[in-house]
Amino acid sequence: MSRVSSLVLAGLLASAGLACRKAEEPVAPAPGEGQQKAAEAPAAAASKEIVLGQIMPYSGPASAYGTIGKLHAAYFAKLNKAGGVNGRTIRLISLDDSYSPPKAVEQVRKLVEQEHVVGIFNAVGTPSNSAIQKYLNDKKVAHLFVSSGATKWADPTHFPYTIGFNPSYHVEGKTYAEDLLKRNPKAKVAVLYQNDDFGKDVLAGFKEGLGAKAAKQIVAEASYEATDPTIDSQMVTLKGSKADAFLNIATPKFAAQAIRKVADLKWKPTQYLANVSASVGSVLTPAGLDKSKGITTIIYLKDTTDKRWDNDPAVKEFREFMKNDFPEGKLSDGINIYAYATADTLVEVIKKCGDDLSAENLIKQAASLKDFAPGLFLPDVKLNTSPTDFEGFDQLPLAQFDGATWVPNIPIK
């Protein structure tokens, strides 16, 4: 996000009580700030305003996810104009961390020690969230609905203030393996994965799903760093393995590159794509819709551009929101659909909190969702959490891309 666009956005949202800020250079805490007690944050929450923080890759290699923070800003601006939640407005302070763990730590320290936020909401990325998890738990600040499916977000014993949102990466990988074995029990698989907990979690689940066959069936693995410019050389190596199945465990920029390269190399494997890159607008369209046809992923959100949902009330509401409140966002970008569903879930939690907006109660309510389904979830997909089970998804439906949209393997009601 440019400095000009950031300032304009901040100005537009100021009257609604929100802020979306450009990342600043690291600033050393003032004397005593490092000892700021987390107990001060609930005091702010007890007012007529709920102050939440967020880190978001508005710049850097994962900037496609920056639209999440922009949509959240527009969503809460609209909500605040209508009176907020339980009579309180939501002020979301969203800072750029450039998908960089050191920057994430600096920005979160500002949010906690200077802005006194009661929680960090839907922060993006396994690397950044890994860097801030212990700090937030030590400070007793809610680390709420992490935008990542790493298994570490579901560990209430060691990290009681951290709860994730996304489906488990491990279960996702296992789901792909089980589907592949049904399609082709003797498949030979090549894997591209991001060299971090995200990539390793999905790959570990995939290997578990293959079982004893994993060592024999996975004939090639290639990793990449989030800071790499391209993955072309890795793709040439993977194609050379003569694999007839390809597991693409990549974030949007690299996922699109990989899909294009598969086509350019005239390689025709059965393809599986990590759900974090299942956006038609930001991944499949840049990669080429024709080149993406036949890819399989897990899916739990409605494709709001699909005519099959034209009469769905939640889809109608989302389309109106995008048109009137977030016109700069792409309707075809699945990341925006995800962002809207996470905002809906946060509102549900705040409603359940009543007058107690402490970090402890935010996590308590987030960990007591019973059959909750944001309107943009697919039919029969629900969130269920408990104090001992922070993983919300009970099932992971598969879908295949038909050249225009994702077709889920569950009935559309």
C-alpha cells in the first residue's frame, strides 16, 4: 500500500473510529513501556469503544493478503455507522508488517504497549504469528482468529490466548492424500512447499494421509522461501521427476507462478492447491483460468460470483457491501470472501461477550462457538470450538475448478 493510499484510507475511516496505518520504522519503547501491564487493555475495552490491533502484509511477498485488512476497515466502518456491537464501536488499528517476523514483533509491541489493544485480530501468516505468539500470551492479550491453519494455534494448554480461524493445514494435507489415493492409488507425487510451518504442516498431513506409501509415492520435493523472486527452477526439477500428481503448497504469488509453469512445461499432473491460494481473482485468474481447470482444493466458502448463489441472502448482502462500501475490492477475490466471514465471526464473539470485553472473555467466547456458520460458509460447514479444542472446522469439503468457479462436492441448497 503506498503512503498516499494509506493516508487517504486512514482519513476516510477516521470519522468511523477505525485506522489503517502504514508501517512505520521501528521505534524503541519509552521508559517503562516494556513493563506495560496487560490489565490496562480491558479498561479501554470497558468504554464505548473496542480497540483491536492487526498486522497485515500490505507490502512484501504476501501483499495479496493485504485486502483482508482493507475489507475489515470498510466492514467495521459500516458497522460503526449502524451503532456498532452491543452499543460499542470497533476501532481496528491495522499495521503493515511486510510478512516479516521482525517487523511483526515491532508492530505488535506498538499495538500492545502504545495503543493498549485488547486483542490482535486475524493477523496474517504463519511466520509473523509464530513470532508474536509467546509475547501476546505473556502479555495476556487475545491473539484472536489467526489467519493461518498451523497446528500451533490450537494449543490451549500452552498458549491459552491464541486461537486460529483457518482449517488445519495438517488435516488439509491429509484430505488431499486420501482423495488422491481414491483417484490413483499408484500415483507418483511431486510437491512444492513454502519452507515454513505452513508448508511443512500441509506436507506432514499429506504424508500421513499416504501412510506407508508416502516414501515411495512422493518422488520429488522442492521448497522455496517467501522472499524468493520465482519458483521456476523448482518447477523444472519437479516436472523432471515424471510425477503424475502435483501438490502446490504455496501462497498466492508463488501458487500462480507454479500453475502457469505447469502449463508452460506441458506437464499434465493431477493438481492439488493449498486453500490459502484458492482465490479465483488473485491466483487462478493471473495464472490463467484455462491453465487452472481441474485443480482440486478444500473449500468452505461460497464463490460469490457463482450464479448458483444469486438467490442466497448472504451472497446478496456481500455483493451489496462490495459495491457500496468496498468498491476498490474485487468481488472475484476469494480472500475478500474470507475476510468478510472472519469479520462476521468476530462480531458473533463480541455479541457473546456482553459487557465483558476483556481479553480473557474474548478468548472464552471464541472457544465456545456451537454450530456457528457465517453466511458465506458453504451449507453444512460450521464452526465448533471448546475450551479444550480450538480447531473450529469439523469437515473440509473438496472442490474442483471448472474453468470459471470452484464446484464443491457437497450439495448446494
